Amino acid sequence: MANDRTPTGIYGLDLLIDGGFPRGSLILLAGNPGTGKTIFSAQYIYRGIIEYGEPGIYVSLCESKDAFYKSMMKFGFDFSRLENTGDFRYLDLVTMKGKGVSQIVRMIIDAIYEMKAKRLVIDSFSALVQALEKPIDARILLQAILSRIIRAVKCTTILVSEVPFGSERIGASVEEFIADGVIILRKGEHGEGRLAREISITKMRGTRLTQPLYFFTLEGGFRVFQPLELQRYERKGKFKPITDPPGRFSTGSSDLDRILGGGYRKGGIVLFEIGENISNFNWQLILFPTLANFIANNRGCLIVPMGGSDAGLLASNMKRMYGFTDDELNGLLRIFGLSIGNGMESPYLIRVKGEDIMEDYAVWVRTIEELKNRTDQPILEFISIDTVEITYGIDSLRRLLGMAVARTRREGNLTIGMVGPGVERVSKRVAALSDIHIKLIRDHGTPLLYGCKPRTALYAVEIDQTSPYPLPRLTQMT
């Protein structure tokens, strides 16, 4: 760790602020009640002790020691044990709010020097300010006493500030100017009214901030979601199939299976709707595991790709991401070439003219029969609805959908239709026919997934770094 930085102990945050808080700095942490300020602060202290050997003090003017210890155990933070080893001290000043501020500050300073503390939380500074006689005393307290002392001993400090509901004002309005860093936590709605939590880093001394807003979750502790482009993966093994639950097809992702109650229904129709700014890799991270699971189970897959997609690149990605061989793909993968140049030849490429929907649909059905005869297994049909609509028109698309839905249900296959942004009339039509309707949107650099049918919570999409091949890690935005 860099000597001039204090790692925060907050998953995902340090990468966004050059490795941590400036050492010996004063950080203002503000937000409405219930936004996660106490969990953030407690995790900062706890992981600072456990992982970096930095003694810490938590000063509370709002919560008793027993109540704090009990609530933090839910997150695996055993502060009682750290107190017994002498690495942690909880200053319960709830009953001292009526005492003089100078007495409270003296207790904090004495504890810092006695423990040689490197981390300090004051929760909340708002409660401390209420005990001051004049507003100007808040500036004196911060500038002349706290900030000077903590910088001298390099004790990196978080000041917690409560923001009342309906107010934009932070504390006594002087903290923002004196603090070296300002972090604001918010709760809001994304994904058609679903809960999402946001962290805003509005100021951090000596730090280049590339974007101000990120999502975070309290699931399993405080964790900030990094933009997917900052995440990397390296394939270390071949895709291993997931066994289908009774009456369903696994999505190839344990996380998505759990969200959907076991996977996609056999004979089911799935609408996968993508929003603005969703890259190919974003949606492939969700849908390619389903393709991989079908192929790994010796089942055929038939694809109508998005307009402009390279059939060779799609196959290449399946090999690169999941370790399939050319023989496996040549035997089980078929890609309909509606807009592919004449120069490319491959056993998995099926060329059609893209002029007469019934003529091309006959080729589609023959290809399905060929794959089913080869494998004696159900088929996955992956269709870019946009491509079909652009190629054949809306009336032909309606005919195709009716025939495809009837055949899928009759034969027990699985059909996934993907729709891009800007074609609401098409997506509404397909949504009415579908058993499952999933949306993938993107905000603050993070892909977000949620189910419209059935309705689900909002999930942040990350790369599962524990998997030997790319799979989505889906974390509920709680």
C-alpha cells in the first residue's frame, strides 16, 4: 500500500480514488438516515485493523456500545474481539451530549494518543455540533483542533454527517470546506422504480476523480460497483455444464438461475431487452453462458445475430471465453447469415437471402430438425428481433413470432429473443408472448439487470472473478 494513502477497507472503492484516502486526512461522510453511513464507517475501522494492522477508534454520540456491537455482528464485524486485543476502542458518548464539547474532544484526543490510533470515526459530527453554542464554533472545532491534531499524528478520520430528508444542506455547512474529502450516500430508484444506492465522491484531495457517481450495495458489507470496463478476466478452464432443474433449462449462471427460480422453463419464450450504452460484452456476459450450457450438454443452438455482427467473431468468442473446440461448434452451433458477406464460409454458417420470410423460415425449420436428429435433444433458438424486423418488416416478424412460439412450446425447446433500444412497439409485442422478460440497462458505468416478468429486484452485473471462465456475478442492490 502507498505510504501516502490509507486503504478504505471498502470493497471496490480504493481503485476509484488512487488507492485510498489521503493519509491523515479528514473525510466527510454524509447522507440521509438509512443510507449506509454506519456500515461504511464500521467497515473502514474493522478492515483497517484486520487487514492493515491500524488501530482504530469509533466515537458515537448516537448509539450505545452494546447496540453497535450487536448490529455489526450481522456483517461479521466482531468488534468485541478487537477491543480485547487492544486494537479497537468504542467511545460511547451518548450520555455525554449534555457535557461540554471541550470535554468530549479531550477524551477523543487522549484516546488517539494512548492507542496510537491511525483511524478514527466520529458518528455523528452533526450531534456534536448541536452541543455548540454558536455556529462559528464548528469551524473552530474542525480547523483549530480536530484537523490539526489528526494531521499531526496521521490519523485518518471520517466525520459522519446526517442530512435530514428533504434537505440538501450538509451539517453546519463548514465541514465541506475544511474536509479533504467529501462522500455522499443516497438511496434512489432505477430500473422502473427499483431500489438503488449511490455513492457520490464530490471531493478528494490529491485525487483524480474520473466520474462522480457509482452504485453500491450493503449485501454482505459495503461494496462499491466498479465500471465493468475496469474488471478483467482470464479464462483458466473449459466451461462445465450446470445440471437442469426439473422442468427447466439452466441459464448457465448459478446467480441468474437463483433469481429466476431455477432457470428458463422448458418450452419457454424469453425476451431479453437491452438499453442504451450496453456493449456486446455486457449482454454476452449474461446470455453466452446459456449458449455454453446448451453446447456443453450436447444440445444444438441456432442464432440470428444482431445486425452487423460477425458470425466468425461470435464463434471465436465462444471458443475464447469458454474453451469450446472447432469440432464442438461445427457440430452444435448454427448462425443464420442474413447480412454476412459472401467471402466467409464455415460449417456453422447458414446462408439465406433475407427476402422471403417463409422461404427462409423453411431453412430455419430444416436446420432445427437436423440439429435435433443429430443430438436427440431440445434446441436453443436465439433470435435478434431487431434483425428480423429490419430484414423482413413488422408484418413478417409477427408471422414468424407466432410460428416460433407455437413450435417452441410444442417441441419443448427454448427461444430467447433479444431487442435493442428504440423499438418499443416490437418489445411490447414480444413481451406479451414471453414467459420471462429481462431488461439490461446501464448507469454510472455499471450494467443493471432486472426482471419485468416475473418482477425481480435490481441487480448489479459484474464479472465473477472466482470462475475459471466469464460468468456474471449478480448482486442485489440492497
